[in-house]
Amino acid sequence: MLCTLTGILVGTALVIYWFLTWNFNHWKKAGINGPKPKLLFGNLPNVLAQKRHVFYDYQKLYNDFKDEPVIGYYNVRSPQLMVRDPTLIKEVLVKSFRQFSANDFSDLVDEKSDPLFARNPFSLSGEKWKTRRAEITPAFTNNRIKALSFLMDEVCVRMSEYIRKTIKNEGSTFDVKELMSKYTTDVVSNCVFAIDAQSFSKDKPEIREMGRRIMDFNFTATVIMALTTFFPSIRNFHKFTFIPRDVEDFFIRIMKDAIRHRKTNNIVRNDYLDHLLTLEQKKEISEIDIAGHGVSFFADGFETSSSVITYCLFDLAAHPAAQKKLREEIRSYQANKGGLTYENINEMPYLEQVFSESLRLHVVIPVLSKRCTEDVELVGPKDKRIRVKAGTCVVVPYFVHFDPQYYDEPEKFKPERFAPENGGTKPYRERGVYLPFGDGPRMCVGMRFALAQAKRGIAEIIDKFELSVNPKMKLPIEYEPKAFMLYPIGGTLLDFKAL
């Protein structure tokens, strides 16, 4: 009996071991170099362990194989490919876009399991992605964003009043990520739903809390990614839910209310909601489609924008000379060119340099994850042929931003590297080593709006307040292990002095 039980246990252990390791020679057989995977964890141990952010696992992969154009690695037991060479990065994102048009999330949800997230262009591929992107692209024209700039001005006034009041009553230290989330929530909710979120007047406004929950899917995402890396085929027969039902119901309700209010009162305003109503009339899209577009813009517009503004303000607080130079530029434009108008902010060369450099230094996710949709052969350096099979996850690393091959002293904050006389960001983008908004057909569709919103907020704060890094802020920055996006452990603590 004991021998039989022992045999069963040993046999079971061998089957499990085989299941976990059977394809660990995948990249060796393909002739692609990479690290030896570890049982259960592969080469991304923090996907499961979460002791540090997975950013550091990807960083180690990138740095350990400096001479390789691509790196074959394993996410738990799934073979994945990191494209390291800039020429190949351009090929994946631009030249061979058709074979890499799907994000790795694209087949995890559908319109039944998660009606709102499944309608986000980030989650779509193929014809559905083309249709959705074509529907929303006209919403982000220069003229339409310019027409929305007065909303940003109004929110900036409320933000400055809130900061001054807080300094007077509670102290000068702010967690800037939370402060900037209030700013972007008010701007985006006004542009999307035509409502005032009241982030600067209420303690916990409902739309801010619901917006927080849209992005707070760390545990859910961890479980789903673990399941799909252990059992990749699960994608074919089961779809997941990222947005809770009560959050979904809330955003559908406020979108319906906003539409009803605008139609009943014959309100015409050249904003995002106006564009959605035009779509409803011309293409007969449903209310759930409109809500999906609205939530996509809201989630993308408030969360990522608040992060990039936060990091830029941190860089300026840590570099007083750059902060002073930017303040002088902002005040010069106000005195000589008619204030902080949409056009003036877009023309400020040093603001553009500072913001571009901050985007380089601080990404919000470590890699762009693409899923190969059909077999393709990439052509690497020295005409090396790299075969990629359909279904393979191919990641484009943002670590090219920190590579000394492409940037002089990449660890330093040097806005002058993007000065107009140096060509700005164009030479780096053309080379494939500057990717804050991605590249190619799936480049961030809301980039213009994000830039306008971020620059306006930065200009407001630098004009009216002097910033410094609070001594209690944890430096150097290390990222929250369990967060999906890259947030500093302990927050971004800056001191504000009213000017």
C-alpha cells in the first residue's frame, strides 16, 4: 500500500514537473538566446511573488543581454519574446503592425463578460479595433481640444485655490499623485460627462472613487495573468471581468443622464460628449457603446495623465534651476503674449523639453505587450531572421529610454537633449527609442488631449507655487510591487510654497 501511494505521488509530481517545464527549451530550439527559466516562476518571478514590481524583472532581462536584438524568456511557463533592437521595435510597431496589431489583453475579455472594458480600443484587435479607433479619432482634433481648453482653465483656478487653502489650514506637503488625480478627474469628467466632479470641494466625490476602482484591478489582474500564463488555452473558452458591475452600472447611468440632459435642453458644446452624440446619430451606435467610449476616455485621461504630471512636477522639484527657468518662460509668455492660452502653452519650447524629458525618464508601464496574430519573420541586425509564431506575446521594452547607447547620461534629467536645435524628440522617435505614447497605428489616440491637459496643469502650478521634494519622500524611487502601473512606494511627497 505504501509503495503504491509513493508511486502515485512520485508519478503526480513528475507529471506536474513535466507540465511546468516541457517547453523550457522552446527558445533554445528556435536559436534565440535568453536566461534559463526557473521552475514555477520562469524569468519574471515577481508576476507571482510580487516582492518587487515586475518592472525590475524586465529591466534585468534587458540589461543582462546587451548584445542580443531579441531575448527569449518565460512568463511562468509561457515562452515570450522581448524585442530589444530599435529596428525591430519599429518593425513590430509599424512595419509589421498587421501581425502585431493585438495587445496581449485583447483576447481576455468580450462584450458579454466586461461590456465597458471590452469596448476600450486598448482591449480590441482586428476590425473591431479599427472601427472603434475610427469613431473616436475625430474627437481629438486640435480645434476640438482647443475648444475644451476653457474647461482646463476653470479647473486650474479651482486647483490653485485648493492648494492655497490647504497650505494655510493643513500644511504645505502634498502627495502630488492624489492632487493631480483630482485635477485630471475634474477636467476629464467635464469633457466626457459634462459634469463637475467637485474633486477640490468634496472629500470623496463619487465619480473620483468610481474612477479609482476602474484602475484598481491589481489583484484581479494578477490572478488572471497567473491563470493565463499557467494555462494559455483558457483564453479560448473563458473571458474575464476587470470592471466591477456596480462601477459599470454607475458609468452607464451617468452617461445616460448626461445625454438626456443635453438633448432635453438642446445644449450644444464642442466637447467629447457632443462627438459621441454625433456618432449616435450618424452610425446608430448604442448607449452601451457610447458609455464604453466615455469610460475609455475617462480612465485613460485621468489615470495616466495624473501620473505623468506627477512625475514631471517631481523632476522640477528635484531640479530647482530647471523649475526657475520654466517659471520664467511661463511668466514671459503671460506678460508678452496674452496669458496661458492653449496656443501659448503649445509654443513654450522649454516646457516641451521638460515634459518630453520627464516622459522619457518616467514611464507608467514597463513594456508594451503585443500578441502575434499570424506567423511572421522579423529581420534583425545583420539580416538575422527571427521567426515568431502566432500566439506569441512580444514585448517592446521602455528600457530603450534608459540605454546609454541612445541617450547621453540617460539616468540624468537633461531637458536640453530635446532642445529645438537638437531636433526635439523627432530623431529619437524616428530611431525607435522614444516611445512614451507608443508608435505606429496603435499610438495613443488621446495623445493631443493628454499633452494639453498635462501642460496646462504643470504651467498653472509652476507659475503660482515653488516646489521642493519633501525629506520624507522615499528616494531613490522604487515602485509599488502590487500596482499594475508604476507608482512610487510611499507616494510623491512635494512641498508647495505659494508665490
